[in-house]
Amino acid sequence: MRFSFIVILTFLVTITYAEEENCNYHGHLIYEDLGCKPVTKDGHACPVEYTCNFEIKNNTCNFRGRNLPLHEKLTDDDTYAACIVGCYCQSTDKFTCAILDCPEWLGVPVKFGCYRKYQVGKCCSVGQICPTESTPSAECKTSEGKFVEGQRFHPANTCLECVCNKGYEGKNEPPFCRKQMCAAEVRHSEEVHKYCAPHYDGTDTKALCCPDGWVCPSENDKELPANPEVTVSDLKCKYGDKTLKLGERIQGQFKWYDGSLRDSQCECIVPPLLTCREDPKNTPAPTPPTTPSYTIEKIHD
């Protein structure tokens, strides 16, 4: 993008990451998104398991450990970052929501010399910034590159969504950053409460944030050799009606965007759910938008 008469204010920063962010490699974000309670153990930097309330009562919806009665609404703050608003419990274990149509998705142009402005926790842009010599844009230096005021960035090896703003000094924390919102119980309530397993594209060298899909029990599942590096433990995962010990593995399948089934290797890493990654023999491909399982109505923001 080309800007006219832009003066940049630079904040020299050093990026540091909290120890807890290493937990992103093991798929802890989904449990936080589901409102599960962490269980810690001495000698472990990350929770070793989570306690989750997935019990569904008749004529209710479950959301982050709470049972919502029919027709009760979630606040927009609960879901806005996931680009859905106006969510309410329509029927047992099923939400109905409105999905946003952001200006940038509709091809609404920006003014010459301007760019879109974002805020933390907001799905859509909230306006435009038009820098001038007298009102320059601030700049944030990160390990991912330089970003200007109002621009989004995603720190490497984390599940954070950040926005560059004045006052940023390299600490990826509020009000500049927040963890990604998956809204898993709104988008995939059936899979969650049937103890399907979150599936992630990529390898174990990448932070596992919001799942790219779900692997549910099937007659085509295959048992795989257990992870030999895992020590004996009483920890167990649930997969449908099955129980797997820590380190035990299966090969399941998840539905790709074109309807085809692809293999996924699942392991009991952080109970109670299995953690699944795409089988290395599959050809990597960009992750397209998935068709949501919840009911949506398009609205304009």
C-alpha cells in the first residue's frame, strides 16, 4: 500500500514471551475457550489436564461451563472476536447466531493514502487511519516485522491476536493483545459434547490454537502404537465412548472442506480430549473457511 507524506514514530522494543505461551504447542487454548478448569502438577509448567463440564441438560445449551436455558442470549463480547453476534440458545445444545459482513470482506474500498484500523477483540475494521505529517502513525517493531498503528499482527508461537497502537513497548499483553477466540461450543457444540477430538493442521512445531476441524469416532479408526516417550500416568482422555491412556494414539479421519475424508493422527496429550494433527503423508494445503454447524443470519456491521 502506498502512503503520501507519512512520518513514522518508532518504538524500539524487545519481544519476550511468557513461559505459559509454550503451552500453545500442546493445544491448551481450546480448553480455555471451553471454560475448562486447569489441573496443575508440581514440576510441570503447563496444566497436565483440564476439568470440563460437557453435560447437556434438556432444553439448555452449554457455554463455558454454564447451562443456558432456551432463548437465553450470549453477550456480543462472548463471540464478537469470532465474527458472530446475537447468539442465543435455540434448542437443546444448538445456538443460532448472526454472522458479520465486514466492509473489507465486501470489497468496500479505503480512501487514498489511508488503511483500515482494527481494535483488539473486534472482528471487523472499525474505521480508517489517514496519516499525515502532522498526525503520523505510530509503528510497532516485532519479530514478525513492522506494523503501523491500528494494524493486526500475530506473535510467533503464540495464540495471540494483537493490534499495534501507541504505547506498545513489546509486551504482548492487554490492551494490545488477547488470546484468539474459537467459540467452539457455539460453532461445534455437537462435536464438543460427543467428545470428538480437535484437529489441527501443521506439525508439532506450530502453536495449536483454534482447531481446523474435529475428528469424531468412526468404525474406520485405527489403533496406532503408543508414544514411547510418554511415562506411565493415571491421566486418561475420552474419545466418544472410548478411554485412552496418556500417550495412546489412534488414526481417525476428519472431513475436509470439499467433503473428502483425510487421515488425522490423534494422541492423548492433555486430557480430557485427544489432540489430532494431520497425517504427514497428506499434502499440506491452505485452510479454507469451514461451514459452521450453527444457524447463521448475515448482518452488516
